[in-house]
Amino acid sequence: MAVAAFRGGINGEHGGSKRMESQHSGKRRVFVQTEMGYVLGMELDRSDNAHTVKRKLQLALDVPTEERSLIYGDTVLKNDLSYVRHDSPLLLTRNCMHRSSSTPCLSPTGKDLQERDLSGPIEILGYSNHFSRAKQLVKEIVKAMKKGIDPIPVHSGLGGAYYFRNCAGENVAIVKPTDEEPYAPNNPKGFVGSALGQPGLKRSVRVGETGFREVAAYLLDYDHFANVPCTALVKVTHEIFNINNGVNGNKIRKRKQVSKIASLQQFIPHDFDASDHGTSSFPVAAVHRIGILDIRILNTDRHAGNLLVKKFEGTGSFGQVELVPIDHGLCLPENVEDPYFEWIHWAQASIPFSEDELEYINQLDPFGDSGMLRLELPMIREACLRVLVICTIFLKEAAAFGLCLADIGEMMSREFRGHAEAPSELEFICIEARRLLEESKLLFDHVKAGDNEEFQFEIDCEEREFDLTLNMEEKLSSKCLSSRSKGVNGQNSLYRLEESVEEEGENEGNVTPLCLEDSAPPVWHMGPSFSKLSISLKNITIGEKSWRHEGTMQKNGYLAGTSSGNMSVHEHLPASTTFVKLADMNEEEWAQYLEKFQKLLYPAFTNHKSVSVGQRQKQRLGASCQF
């Protein structure tokens, strides 16, 4: 992602001038984080480049910088740092290298990690007006810390989290360091195994990147519509934080002041969560508003434990409750994934949207949202923003068509048959749109070579696309909602195609994966010798298996890790499949893809409406992480 230039809507007209405001002429402060989680705040001069930044980091933290790159979102920084914004986090990570689990992780154990870091105990990353409440929380916390009121660790959950308190000893914020997430190097609960930037709990959400997703969910909750608590990305320094020594996750016994990049979210006093309370009393409007947000951000982990319930007190409020959604670290994945919506079968989700809700949905601007996130969270990846655009367009069109929240959620959720997942209706629409795009590109190349039948080519393309749109209902019925065509062994035909694609990829010499370490899913570049079918399939990337790492074996649908002593998150989550990727298209292809995607929505909605309620009841995998 070239963060210096805004990539806006289909025509690219949004926010270009704002992006140029990040060109700072004077000094800027950045926070550099190593792949093991250590953080150093430093001032950048105009003459600084990536080399001088790495040199300062090496002198201050005594960490190796050879064969390592500075990463800013999707961008690998070279000499020019002019577009790095003030208070931005940078990541120092290894170049495209695969490290075995036996390789020791170099860490500055025993050093004063605060050397030359002159920033305060808590610094908000960014200077937006959205964080006025967070600034007030920081003032309360710092004041309490000066009086000796320290944070306390949260014992529940898979990741490291800490309650920060005010002068009265009351919890006012919960802080989650990015390097203490599940599967991160400094996880305090034994779920360790990866450096920052590599696959995490969900393969398309990388380790160390759940924090800014928490902030993104708050920023996207315009007018506090869904009631997301105030959230900010911070650099925080305290001795309470956990540091593991080496790959075995052994904790360093002697506590030292250590700086971390973390999400800071306002603590909301509550009575219980949704798992401890009957759902019948939940307000329809609250369920709808949370569901609308979950759909926009493709929340892959909306379980009952991250819906807080507050009772209303006072006369006439018996039984009335307020819902507060938290824990959005697994939203905005880099690929279109299977979401998890706890509310999908609640009665409230089947009630039609109100006029106010429809107006709110109608006013949503996915391209404006993407531009806002690029400005506020410059480290966010372009692939995440494309997922936001797809899901918001899907929501807007579905609501305008008359679908209710449950209908939309069902169309986004995968059907689970036996031990195999099949694409959701949304994913199938994405696959069809990609196929249409690839077909039009092939036709264009063919006609361009002839150059004398351009007019006939345009007519043929229009007729072909119109015909494919008309047949969309039939394709959805046969491939998404009814029993899929099976092979001799009972597997879905998609998986037979996947196997042939994988074999072809192993044998072809002109297929080159492009990766950022081993965390990024491969982006395939096809040579002209590929058939139209193989091009379509490779771009769709049907059936890429997540969590299938070397040295693991599958047990009852789960992947068990081989490590001993520490638990592996692989042992707790089912393997997942990626059917749709969006990141490997250029801007022109992306604009064309969106046009084709939107043309396919109406027949898909019509088909979904025509299916009886009984036929639409799905057996879902339910891959909630309770994180």
C-alpha cells in the first residue's frame, strides 16, 4: 500500500489533497516496534532515512538490524520517509525469511529499554479530534500512576490485557499490547509462536495488527451508532507488561519499565455479557445497530462474550438493557472470510430495518470510510480497506432491496457440510465477479491483438455479461444454496479444482509468489501460457487452507501443534479456507471488479428471497475465538 497517495473511490477523487498534508517539513516523532514487540520513540529529522532510523534503534535497544526492513503498513521504507506521519508506528521486521521454531529470537534482555526514549508514560498515536475522550482517559490514568495506582492484569481471554485505573482505583480503560496478543512473542498465557506481522488467530489478521482494528471499529462507528467504546492506539510504558525470554515463552522475572504499542479502550461498567442473559430482552435497535457495524467490518468474532449488557436503573425501566460491543480485533481481515455473527439467529435480526436505520445505511460511504481510515490509521493495509468497501456495498444494496439483518448475515456466512466448508453466497458473488473480470480481460487482449474488430468486441462483451447476470440465480441455486456437485469421494467440485490448481502451481515455472515474509498469502502472477480456466482459478484462489503449517497434523477438523510446554492456538481453532482475495488487483481492475460485483447483487438477492426459510437454515462452523 503506497500510503503517501490516497486511493479513494472508483474514480479516485476522495482525499487526495488531504494525503499530501502528511508531507511534514519539520521534525516528526515515530514509534519503532521490533518484531519481538520492543518499542522506541524517536524524533525524525528531515535528513533521516530508513538506515539512520535502524541505526538509532540498534544503539538504543541493542537489537540486530541487518537483513531487516522498516514497514509502514504495506510499504517497505527505503530512503524517503517524508510521507511517514507524525506519531506513526513503524515495524522493524525480517526480510522474506522463513525462521524455524528452533531459531532463537534475539531480544534486548537485560537492557534498559527506555534508553533515549523521552516520550511520556502514555502517548496517543495520532492527533485526530476523534480521540478527545481518550486524551481525557490518559490524563486520569497518568495522574493515578503518579500516585502509585498501578494497572492490574486481566486473567481472562487468550491475550495479555490490563486494567488501568483512575485516582479512585476504578477501572477506566483496558489496554491490550500488540505483542501480547495470542500467538505473539510476549503473550503471557503460553499462546506464543510468531513474530509480529505473521499469521495470527485468523490467517488474514496478522499478529500485532488487532490493535488498530479495534481503533478502526471505533472510528467507523459514526455518531456512536453501535455504541462502541472510545478506543485509541497508544504507546504505553510500564513495568507491569510481560516480556518473554526466547522462543519457549519463559518470563523474565525481574520487572523493568518497558514500552509497548497497544490499544486503549474505555472500560464500560456492566452487569454481565450476552452469554449470561436471555436475548429476548435485548432491544431490537441495539441488535440491528451492532449487526450493521459487524457486517460493514466483516467481524469474524462477534460472540456473546464480547457483547456487554448494562441494566437500566430507575422507575419504569424494569428489564431494559443496553448493549455495548467490544473486542473488534478480528474485524477487517485481509481476505473475504467466514464471519461469526452471534446475533444471526436472534429474533431481533429477522425484524425489518427501521426508517432511521435504512437512512443511516443509505448515508454510508465506503470510499469515504476508506479514506478516513487511511488518514487516521496509515498502517492499515489496502486489502483490509477493500474488504470494507465490498461489505459496505453489499450491506447498502441488500438493505435497499429489502433484506433484513438475518438475511444479510446468512448470505455472508458459510454453509458447513460434513467436514468441508463451501463458499458463502457473498463469496460466490465475489468469485463470479472475478471470473467476469478475467474473462473480459482475456477478450480485450484477444481483440486488441486483432485490432480490427473492436466494435464487435464491445457488443459481445455486453451481451456476454448481461447473459451471465441473468443466469446468476441459477448459479447461486446450484452452487450456494443447494447441494453442491460432488465427486466420487464426496468432496465438493471446488476442492477437486483446488487440488488440480495446486498441482499445476507446483509444476509451472512461471508462477512466482510475492510475499512479505511468510505471513502474506501468495499473489500469483500468471504467464500467457495458462489456460483461461487456470487463470480464473488462481486469481480466485479457491480453497487456500489456513493453519496448514509444516509439522502439524489434523485431528477431528482441528490442527494440533507440535510444540510442547506452551499451548498453540492451532489446537483451539478449526482450519479455515480462503476462497476470495482482493489485494492482487491494480486500481483499474479493482474499479472494474466493483462494477461487476454490483451488477451481480440484484439476482443474488432475488434468489435468496425465493428460497424458503427452512431451506436457508444452515449448519455453521462457528469459529469464534472468544478473544
